[in-house]
Amino acid sequence: MDEFFTQHPEARVVKKIGRPIRLAPPKRMEPFYDGSIIGVGESIGCVFPMLGEGIIPSLICCDIFLHVLGKSSGKFNFKEYRKRVLERFDYYDDVYRIVRLKMDGKLSTIRHLNLMMSMYRNMKKEEKRFGFEISLEKMTRMVNAL
């Protein structure tokens, strides 16, 4: 946005519209189930905290649910479901921590280099899913834009 406004000084913000998004990742959203009620997708934190993107992570979570359900012979394996969800979305906790640190004004790219590199490595693995090239420069700009 800053770059755009620098290049187009005549441009102005007409209106800002925003809605709260869930930032907490699955690791911080437990329990995933209670009795016969099973949480899936955004309801259990399958939202990429940096972008607020939840549709694709929710579909990935649904695939995990269906896989576990398909392997079940009569009784759903809640523990396996939980384990698979936590494994698949593990790095979302690092991203969440980066977002919270940035929001609190406490993010230091040097002090929090391990968190930043975790986010970079994992986003790079999912580059095709995100639909744009992941580079350290772009990721740093994205974090600074928060």
C-alpha cells in the first residue's frame, strides 16, 4: 500500500472496511472435539495467521478428517485426527507468534530469526498453494505491513 501511494500521490483511501479474523492456530484452539461434536477448519484455527486465509486450510483440514473417518471401523479415532491436524498446521503457531509480536511492537528480526526462518521455510514449501513466489524480501515486507 505504501508503495502504491508513493507512486500515486493523487490516490486516497475512500473507506476502510475490516472484520476480525481468527489468528489462533490449532495448537491454541484445543479441544478439537467434545463428545460427538468434532471441530473442523476455521472453527479449530485452520486459518493462516499472516493472511487471514482460511478456505484452503479448512479444506486441507477436511481432507484430514475424511482420511481419519475413512480409516475408522465404526469408531472415529479422535486422537489420530488431533495428531494429524497438529502436525499439518504446526508452523501456523510460529506465524501466529510473529503476528502477535508485531502487533505488540515487540518483533525483532534478529531476536526472532528462528521464527522468521520457520515461517519462510514452510511458506516456501507451500508456495504453489499461496499462488505467489515466496522470498525473504517479500515475506519481510509482508510482516512489516502488519
